[in-house]
Amino acid sequence: METNYTEQELVRREKAEKLKELGIDPFGSRYDATHKSNEVKALAANKTNEELDAEKNIVKVAGRIMFIRKMGKASFFTIKDIEGPQQVYISINDIGEESYNLFKMADIGDIVGVKGIVM
């Protein structure tokens, strides 16, 4: 029986194989988020950048990628969880080249877990 995959399905299958080659399970594993997006927003509400820098609130959130703006050494993306959207900033200087290159493989629709400092 022959299966005719769409172009998107072929791209996703190719990406899954690449992740397997890197020793990563493309279907992931359990990720224990500490916060929902609304809780992260509440942590930052009505605070200055200086106050947030001093607090250094570390959170773990998870959601589906809804938007990505990939740039050179830093990027922004938006994930959406059950409570709503959350913008994420990611930088090669913060996570290293290997992890940043892995992030650049991400696509809209991927489900990810993110750990970082509220800013």
C-alpha cells in the first residue's frame, strides 16, 4: 500500500529523523511546568525592568509554538498554553550554540517546554 504524504508531512518526518539522529525523542517526554502563562504575566505585572532583574523569577512553561521570529543570535517566539499566549526570548549567549541550533529546527505547531527568567 502506497502512502502519499503532503509536503508538510514529509518535512515533519524528515525533522523527526534528524532529531532521532541527534539522540532526541521527537515526541518528547514528560515536562513539569511550574507556571501557566497567566501566572508568568502576573509575576511581571506593574514591575520595572530593574525590579524584575532583582527578583530573578525562574519559571518553567510549556505550550504550542504559535509564532517564531528567528534571527541571528537571538530570537523571539510565542507559545500558547491553556491560559493563553506567552512571549519567549532566546539567545545563543544564554543557552549555547548547540541548544540554539536545536531551537532553530523548531516550527509553528511544535509543543515545547521552556525554562527561564521572567523579564
